[in-house]
Amino acid sequence: QRFPVMWQGGLALKNESSYVQMHFIAGNRRLPSQALPQPLPNGVLPPLRISQRMRLEHSQLDGVAKRMQCEDDYCILIAVACGRDEHDINHQTRSLNDGFITYLLSKQAAGIVNVPLPGSEQAGFVVHIFPPCDFVDNSVAQQGSEALMDQLRQIPHAVIII
């Protein structure tokens, strides 16, 4: 499987939510299981809730790019809507597009989730949720996934960088 599903669950921002699948593109395959929500003992999977924004400015993006120089230190995932059936997938796709992508683009920002280390309050991981933009298009294309970017331009998606 070229782009395996690494995580599936809810993405949340303010009062918006969308059910997504995150497909592995490049980097450290272990990071998603460490940084993304895992089921609680009662079986409930908490959503990945965006709590902050990061402006899509060179100074901010340079910091993300620096962390992406060592393959062990980052992971790129593509988030696309998923659902139980075609009707649900269409609903989730609209939610992802309207509630997340359009909102983040209007703010010229990426969503941020600070994930504490297990059993700690100390930040362990920063999960960035990017709307389509030059920075992530170039990051995915540099991984040899130019053809994937061409396909993705046809559907609403977000790029996740841990």
C-alpha cells in the first residue's frame, strides 16, 4: 500500500468537526501513533482538536521546514474526509472543506495541536494542520509525490505535519 492509512478519527475546530483518514506520505511512521489521539479505555476516540493557529509566514514556516530535515523528526500525512457511505462521505467532505480548509485559508494560517507527552503536561509533539498552500504542496512534491499532488488538487484535503 503506497499511502497507508495511519489514523482515522475526528478533526475538530471550534464548533466544526469532520471525520477524516490520514494517509502516510513521508517521514517517521511511528509519530502518528505517538502524537495523534488513541482510543480511551472506554473505547471512545477523542477528536484531534485544533486549539491554536500559526500564521503562514516565512518565519513560522522556516521553523517547520527545519524540523523536517531529519526523517526521524517529522511525519507528513494527507487528511481526506471519510464516512460510512457515499452520503456521509459527501457530508464529511463539505465539513472538511467549509469548516477547516476555507477557514484556515481565510486566516492565512495552519491549525496547531500541542500534544503532551504521555502522562505529562509537557508538550511532546506539535501537530500542524495545513490547508492547501505552496509550502505543503512543495513539501509533498519534494517527497517524490508530484503525481499525488495532482490528484489531491481535485479533492478537499489538509496536510498534516507532525
